[in-house]
Amino acid sequence: MASDKFDLIQSVRRGDLVRVRYLIEHKEVELNIRDQWDSTPLYYACLCGHLEIAQYLLDNGARCQANTFDGERCRYGALTDTIRTLLKNYNVLTARTTRRNTYDEFLRKLFEQGLYSDVTFVVDERTFPLHRCVLAARSSFFREALESRWHNKRYVNLTKAKFNAESFEAIIRYLYTNCCEIALEYIDSVKALAKSCRLPHLIDLIERKKHEIDEWQASKTARSNIYRLVLEPDEDDDSVRLDFRMLAEQAIPLELRQWIAGSEMPFIDQPHLDIFSDLEFIIDECYHFNVHQAFMCTRTEYFSAMVKNHFNEMLPNSNKQTNEKSTMILKHIRKELFLPLLYYIYSDECEISNDCVDELLILADELLLPGLKRLCGNTYSKLLNVDTIISTIRISRLFELIKLEDQCIRFISDHLEDVLQQEDFVKFVLEDAASVVNRQETDSVPIIDDLRFYLAEFSTVNQSDIDETSEKMKLLDNFLEKIGLDI
């Protein structure tokens, strides 16, 4: 939410580390956001001299690569030499900083590690193991070439091309991740290659970022050391997810597409990307999904193990000579669960119906997909009411959904009088008290601590809020005395 992003920027400027941690860890606000002045939270932490916050942001994946616009801007604006030294040292560590966005990390690994590659390009004696489905989904040039002159080729030799390996790597990384890094000396080469690959948006992005650097350098009297251009998508640019979502839609069998799209002729204008499928799943014994190992097996170890035949569910391949596709039956996942799972694996997003959220959450936990668990948590958060709040907070704890638990705490505090009258809440509080090992009479109880913390820290904006908070604290104290807890 925009308000949370503004709150993060303001909290960094104030030096409120507790609030910054809360917004990033509990409300899951992206820490590399930019405001209208193209400034990031890390830039404000450096500018305002908040060393601890700068350290925390760096530890959690804030970007400040050496010789880039963001890196030089943070260094130039840093209030103290201590922060400048911190930034300089982190130039070496950025490659292993924590990445909070697991989908971005998946795409990066897919490109850099080439897992389940089905085509290899050779440029300047460098090899690039890549995936036909990714290239085709992201570029009409590659899709047409892979369907024609590169059809069925395992190796494509581009050693006589008019571009170098560095330029090719930048283009391919952009296709996979929507991000890339370009040495300033190769900008013209990358733009020329982007034009050949029909990537006008990349050309526009390069020109805009280069203009920003030129303007910033011209405004500074001190010499800056920017040698690389780091390209990141605009905040509203969702092209990668949309392109890979198309792969998921093409994987759906024809008899289910109308059911999904609500149209007689769904996806009629989309290219037939399922021709690059190398894996087939049979769901409900009759629905054949033509998917891609690069996505299904890289996103979760469960499907990777299946492909390696660890579960003995691989079927004999009747078309092995003409089609190297592996075929497997998924007996325990019905189509109502597999469809949102499929969309999530490809695009990191999916629609979850209220009817299947319980089963999907269990499946996401089994498949070790924390992002899908969080999406289930978002669905639960929309269903919160006085009657379901206790069961929902139990679910949030059982599946370690921190954001959902926080939303439950806020709901309880907002409807405290009604919730305190519930027998289920009394039972929950007593269970929470019993869970504290060797608890003494005056020891705290987790649920009560959380409620008091929220009431004290986030409900005292003005005098009327302070008065309301005071009344709720009294209600809570009276409730604890009534059930025999002295906290």
C-alpha cells in the first residue's frame, strides 16, 4: 500500500529503527522502493546519518552497487564518514545480501545457473544455457527464430555476430529478470541488439536512466565514479509476470480454458507457447497440462524430485523419439488446487477462492512455497470477522504467517469488546499462558503482549485515540482478572 511505503520513507528519515523493522518484516514493504524524487530508503538513511538503519537495510538487500547511480548517490549524500565506509565495504558484499523477493531470486538463478536448459547459445566463446519458453514468452524475435531457423537446435552459434558477449548477456538477463547491468561503454551495442530483438521498452529504459545519470553528474562539482548503468523496471511494470503468466495459460488444457476464462474462445490471440513444453502433468486422471521443467522443478523441490523419478510416478514415454517430454500423474492434487498453483509458480500471483484456501495452504506448506502461503494468508485476512478470528490466528501461528497474525492482532484490538466475550478467546489466552514454560503468575502471555504493543504503539495518534486506547487497556486488564490471570 502507498501509505505503508510513505510510512517506511518517513520512519527511515526519523531514524525509527523499530518502525522500519516492523514495516519490512511484518507488513512486508519492499525496501528498495523509490519516492517521487527517485530516492530510496537507503539514500535517506545515509543522508540523515542513521547508521543502524543503513546497516539493517543493507543486511536485508538494499542495493548500492559500486560505480552505479544509486551507489554513488548514497555515498555522495552520506552524512558521516562512518556511513561512507559502510557503503564502501558493502560493495564487496552485495552479491550475497539477503534477497527478500523469492520470485526475483528464482528468475535470477534460472538465468545464471541454467537449470533445465533446453538450448545453448555461444557468443565470443562464452556459452549461455537458456530456456526456449522464457525467450519465446519475452521476445517475438526469439519466438519466431526458435520456431523456424533454430527449431530443434540444441546449440546456436553466434560467434560471427556484430555484438559482444557482454551485450548479449545484458539483453538475456533483461528477458529473464526485467533487470540488467550495462557498462557505459557498451550502451550503444546493447541498444542496437535490443532493437534487433524488438525490445523498445528496454531502449527507452536505457535512455531514461542514462539521462538521469548525466543530469546528476552535471549537478555535482565533485568527480563521480559511475561506470555502470543498473536498469530496474518501473514500479508499475509487471511485464515479466504477465509474460510468464501467458506460459501458464498456454499450459492449461483446451477443455479447461473456457472454464477459466469465461469465454468461448479464450487466449485466441496468444502465441502457442506450449510447443516448448518439456513436461506433462495429468490431473484428475483426464486433464493434461503441458508445463516446463524450468519453472515447475526450479520453484519447488517436490516436482524436481518427481522428475528425477523419486516417487515412481513417471509414465513410459510413448513418443520419446519425437518428443522428449516426461509425463507424470499427480494423484493428490485436483484441478481446483493445481490451477492457482500453476499460476503462482509461473507468475508469483494467483486468485484463490475462499472454498479452496484451506487445502491450498496445506499444499503450499507441503511444497515449501512460502510466497503461496502468504497469498493464502491475504485471502484469510479478507475474511476476518468476530466469529472466525480465533481460528484464523491459530492458522497464522501454525503456518508461520507473520503478516496474517499481525492483522489478526489489529482486528482483535479494533473489536476488543466483542472478542473478549467469546469463550474461544478465553480458551486461546489460557492456552497461550500455559505454553510459557515454567510461567509465573506475573509472566507475560504472547497474545496479551501483542495486543498491548499494538494498542500502545499504533493507536495513539491524537487525544481521542489516546482515550480510546486507555479504555481498551482497562477492558483487557478486567478480562485478565476475570479469567484469573495476573499479568
